Amino acid sequence: MYAIVEMAGQQFKVAKDQKVYVHRLQTEEGKKVTFDNVLLLDDGTNVTIGAPAIDGAAVEAKVIKHLRGDKVIVFHKKRRKGYRKKNGHRQSLTEIVIESIVAKGAKKSKAAEPKKAVPKKEAAPKKADGKAAPVEVSVASKPKTEKAPAKKAAPKKEAKTKRDDLTKIEGVGPKAAEAMVNAGLDSFAKVAKAKPEAIEAILAEASSRLAHLVANTWPQQAKLAADGKWDELKELQDNLDGGRK
């Protein structure tokens, strides 16, 4: 006999006395836990499929221990951008053992609470002719207060101009682009007019890690990008090695 049941957001095919590793549960070690979202049940002769779950069916299990899974390495890299990022992750798990599979008669773990009835408002009393009687309301006189002076409208902020993405130049990474923008080279047109020696001096002054970069083709690439000649730029970059000739 086996069942397909949803446990901690995952679906498992389980049988009696089987050990299963699921996402971390809030139940303490040694205590029992019941999963009532059974999607399929096979008792050896009949197969019952839920729509989506089977009413009255449940899987009872016992929590053995809480643990963490094997370490998984997550590595990101962007080609020609000098971008690399490495992270590790260990999933929090719970080891459980299946004690029994109940086909009928299991109770739901949490019953839906009935909604509270909203009290109705009492209707206003009516006169003999059917019209509603007027209701007297006493209004306390309030002292007149002077109006507060109108606040001056705040000056509108000037819209920021979009900068060119200098990382489209082969050999320019995020750090190099940031150093160039801080030095005033924030567009393809400005980079195209700059000399390679001046760009290399800016990079070396910004960080010692950028001093090894060679910018002998950056003005030429920036000129093509500023003119919108992307096909020619791609053809040029295919013949470069990290932005170098």
C-alpha cells in the first residue's frame, strides 16, 4: 500500500516504515505529525485519485530529527564583464518515518473558523403615516479657528538623464564603468573623444585592481556605439581579446 501526499510544499510517494526527508517542519523531534493532503491512494487492489485531495485519507508520521542537507554551490558569471559571484547553500530538512496510511476517517488538522455575523443596524422609528420620524441631533458649537496658511508647493525635481551603459564596451566591467563615470566619462560620445592613455590613468587612480586594463580600443568602440553602429561594433568585438587588439 502506498500514497502520494503533499508534505511541506512537496509531493512524495510514501509507504509504511519509509524514511523521508522533507523541508524543515515546526514539529519537535519525537512527536507525531499528520499530513491530510493525500492526492492518490493505492491499497493493492483499488487506486483512488483525489479531486484534488481524498476526503478522510491521511498519512501519519513521526519526526526523527532536524538536520541540514549537503552544501550546494551557486556560481554566477557574466562573460566579458569581469563579474563572478559564488555562494553556498544548505537546505534545512527534517527526517520523518511513515508510521501508517489511513484511507478513511482521518480528521482535518485545522478546521475552518466560521465567519462572525455582522450586526444589522436598527431601522429608524416610523410615524403612523409610514414616514420616518426625524431624529434630533444636538451639535455643540465649536470655536472658530483660523485657517492655516497654505503650504508652498515643493519645487519639482529635475528628471535625471539616463547614462550610457559603458559595460557594452568590451573590456569594461562594472567597476571600470563606475570609475569612468566618476571622472566625467558618462557617455559613449565622451569616451570616444578621450585618449586611451587618459582612460588608463583614470582607472589606475581609481583602484590598483583596474591598473592592468588596456583601453587602446575603447574610444573606437565607444564611437561606434555613439553612432548606433551596433553591427560594426559586434564585428569589431569578435576580433578582440578582452577589449585588446
